[in-house]
Amino acid sequence: MKINGPNHSNFNPYKKNIQNQLQATETTAKKDKIEISNEAKQMQEHQKAQEARQKHIEALKQKVDSGEYQVDAKQTAEKMINFWKHR
């Protein structure tokens, strides 16, 4: 057995091993991470649009049922012509 005195630098040989283990776990430990794909984002936006469209459709149904809905034939014809021109 070899004794080097009170100023011995390797006083606790296990302390270095514990520090090395702590450093290794800190660098390898990863936090949970969540990523939403572009497709999922598009699906979310599409669903929002569907909800807004559904509300609009319900409002139109109520107007039709109550007799308040009036069709503007000229505006309908213009939209149809513009649709077929740009195809």
C-alpha cells in the first residue's frame, strides 16, 4: 500500500468515475421532442376550412328554409362564365 499524504490528487478514485458517468448521461440524455409534419399541418388547416364551410352551409340552409335566400341569376351566370374561361 502506498500513501502519498494529505495533498494526494487521487484521494478518491471513485469520484472521477462518478463525474465521468454524470457527464456521459448529461450529453446522451435527450429531452422528448415533437415535430408536426407538413402533411399534418395541411390536414389541420384543411379541417379549419371545412368547419368554416360547414357553418356557411348551415347559414345558407337556414336562409333557404326561411325563404330569405335570393338567387342573383346574373351574378351566378358571370361566375359560371369566369370559371369556364379560366380552365
